[in-house]
Amino acid sequence: MPTEPDSSSAEDERAAYAGRWVALAGGQVIGQGGTPEQARRASQAARHKESLKVEYVPTSRPFSFSPVLEQVRKIAPPAEPVYLVGGAVRDALLGLPTHDLDFALSGNVLGLARRAANLLGGAYFPLDEERQTGRVILTDYSGRRQVLDFAALRGPDLEADLRGRDFTINAMAVALDAPQSLLDPTGGAADLAAKRLRACSPTSLEDDPLRILRGVRLAAAYQLNIELSTRKLMRQAAGKLERISPERVRDELFRILEGRRPDLAIRALDILGALPVILPETASLKGVLQSPPHIHGVWEHTLDILHTLDQVLESLQIDHDPEKVGSWALGLVSIRLGRYRSQLQEHFASTALNLDRTLRPLLFLAALYHDIAKPRTRTVDENSRVRFFEHDALGSELAAQRAQGLHLSNPEMERLRTIIRHHMRPHLLGQTGSEITRRAIYRFFQATGPAGVDICLLSLADILATYGPSLPQEVWVRQIDVVRTLLEAYWEQSEQSVSPPPLVSGKDLLDQFGLSPGPQIGSLLEQVREAQAMGEIQDKQGALEFVRQALNSLPPAN
């Protein structure tokens, strides 16, 4: 008599297909795939006449999704499959929290998006009514936003839609009515496990060259190796980035600069031939030598400063683990500047310059462009020392031109210009060897405003990248002291040193001294504010007396 298959061995066999769909005949696996259809097709050649049972083999760890998923499921049309696709599925597979969600369906897309907005109290935006794409933005009590995108399936079915996407790790889905069953026709789960980035098809990069930037960002974020054939596709498509709108390039570039290891991502973009297309000025940095104490030429120094800036900011995160400090230099940053962690978090989370972007990636763009004018300003003196006079002033204008090309907002452009124009000031303050005066503090923030905070942190990264392992302790301690003094003045002594409250107005000067409206009034008021910051004036009477003496000291008019 034939023996019954051992149930435990059958279970062990199926466990080998965790995360896959299997076709069963007589309890045995005879076909498998990333979707039910793939498993069924794989089994037909061997057992085309048998009755098959197709089922999903779950992974050992259940997927965890945002509670919003269940809310959307409740209002989804019962006869129409709705899928969660893309990054949220990838992150669920990695056990990471999911925030922004992408939904795909073939029915009334915009109708579902509107119902979701009404149910969840969100704002609804039709992105492209002709192509059936809509967006819902949810905002919580803290101001944090969650984006829900709804789109029509691109192709006749889900598999065609997923195969038309960028990379296999983004080409996975789950049906809302079966969120624990992965749909993975391109093998994204296996690629994710192997830490491999692979294009969905040979035309993925040609179809949308911006995917080059997205692929580099994903590789940096998830520590993936870009498959050789995919790298070749990226290089072939790099020149076509010119046809991509500046807004799309900007948004993907900022995601790179806001993400993990921006230095490696920028280096990868350069190797792939994409960087000279999107940021052409950076090509001139290569081969430009510098004198000691710089340990690298301008290009390598620029990449280093992206890395060291990332490290400095990481050491000042609120949830930073002091046990993970990589060096004594970063440990000193954590100890001496750690009191400002909450202020720095609020500073970089601000969307004051643009509601769609925070300040962090803008600072990294400033780091990338802080020495952009060095190739144009390089000179060698009689002692063979290399100089870059006025590279900060010229660099600020070159960076502003690139910001304009990327369609940054005017406030972002001005912030970028200010950071680069004044990035040397903390270094110069540190080189004096004496205590920073109240006048110097006031003038620093008068010139930089809130950008002074960015400049302080950039200066620390610049020092680390300049000296590398040869960084003298006394130089580092001095620079941290300079930054600590400036941040203390900005956040703890603002009314005394940075922005003293006005004691007199222009009208007071017109009434008291019979002056005429004009630039002289503004100049006198600024002199009063600076004297306040220096502690020389405490009240209105003192301010008026100061103005009187200033007017008396003027040479008589001809």
C-alpha cells in the first residue's frame, strides 16, 4: 500500500518556500512563484491535469503596517482588489515602520482617495485626473505629515504594474483583504535578503532616468549592492537625466542628502556619470590640490565633509547612544554641545523655508558647494602655499545659481547663499586665540541670522575633514568652544547678544534730533543695537545719549 506523506516533512518542505506562493498536488509542492498565477503556471508543465491547491507560505514574522491600512480597507470597494504597493511593503518585510503609503487599483481611484480623505480627516489633492492619481495628506497633532497616494494600475493587471516599476525591492504588493500574503513577481524579497538592488526590466532606467538617483538613494539607505547589469543600465541612461524636470531632480537629490551616507551616494552618482549632469559645477573640484593642514584635494575634502557633517549631526541627535561614538572628537561634540540637542532637532525639522522640505538636506547641499569656487580662485604664493581668496563670496553666488536651476524657493536660495558666504567665519574666530567678544557674536548673527546655526555645525565638519586623523586636540577644543559660545548666545542670550529689543525708533530720532528720513536713520539704529549687544546701553535714555554723541562726532557738513 502507498504510504501517506508524513505531515511534518510536508510542513518542513513548505517552510523552505516562506514568503512565496506554492501549488500543491497531493500535499506536495509542485510549483512555486511570487504570485498565485506564477505558482500555478510553474506547476502546469508537470501536473497540468491534476487539481491544484495554491496557497501562500507565511514568513516567520508577520508584516506590520500602519493602522491607516485597515481604515482604507474598510472603505475599499468589495468587488475591486486594492493593493498596497512599493516602499511600504518593502519596509514591512524589513520590520521597519511604514509611514507613507501607495495604493493601486483598477476601479474608481479618485473616488477611493476622496473617501479616505473624508474618513481620516485628511486633505485631498487630485494629482492627475486623466491618469487617475490622487493624494491624501494626513497631519497629526505634532505637525508630522503622512502621505497616501492612490493610482490606477499601470497595465492590465497587478503583475504588469509591478514589472513596470523601478527596482525589484519596490515591486512588491499586498492585497488589502489579505495583507499577510506577499505578491512578489520579480523576486524583490530575495533581492532584499541578499542586499541586492536590481532593476525590474532592461528598460527600467531608460523609461525614467531619475530612477538612477532613486536607486543610489536606496542602495545607501539599505546598504545594498547595485547589481552589475543594473549599474550598466544606470550609466547608459545617465545622460538622459537632462530631460528630467528640475523639480523632480531636486526632490530626489534632497532625499539623497537627507538620507544615510550622503557622501557614498554622491560618490556613486559621480561614478555612474549622473553627478556631472545634475550638478555640473562639481566636476571642476577634481584634481584641485590644497596646502596643509588639508589632507586631501578639494573633491575628496568635499566628500569627506559630507561624511563628517553626517557624523556631527548624528552625535547631536536626541536619541544618540554615547556608547556608539566613533572617536574622541565626536565624543567631545556630544559632551560639549549636547545641551542643545532639542533645539537642534527643532531647527532641522523646520519647514519655515519650504513646507515640503526640511533644512537638513539644504545644509548638506551647502556642504557640497561650500568650496565650489576654489578651482576659480586658486593661487600659489611665493612660498608655494596654495590660496583661495574670496572663494566663499564667489562660491555663494555659484551655489545660488545652481539653487535657481533646481527651482529652490527664494528663502532656500538665500539660506544657501548665506551659509556658503560666511562658512569661514567660525574658523577665523577660532584662530584669534582670544575670547570671542560680544561685538563679534552680534555681527556674526547679524550677517547670518538663523543660518548661523548651520554655519557653526558646518565649521566643525570642515575642521574634521581638513585634518582627518591628524586633528590636533587643541585646535578641535578651540573650535568647539567657538561653536558653543555662538550657540549659547543664539539660544540662551538672544536678547543680550544677538537680537536686543529696540530701545528707540526711527521716529524717536526724527523727533529728538530733527533729522530727515533717510539711510542715516537706519545706520544710527544699527549702531544703537550693536552698542546694546556689547552691554554699553541699557535703556532709552542711554540710547538717545549714544545717538547724540554719534551725531556730534560727525564732521561738519560743507
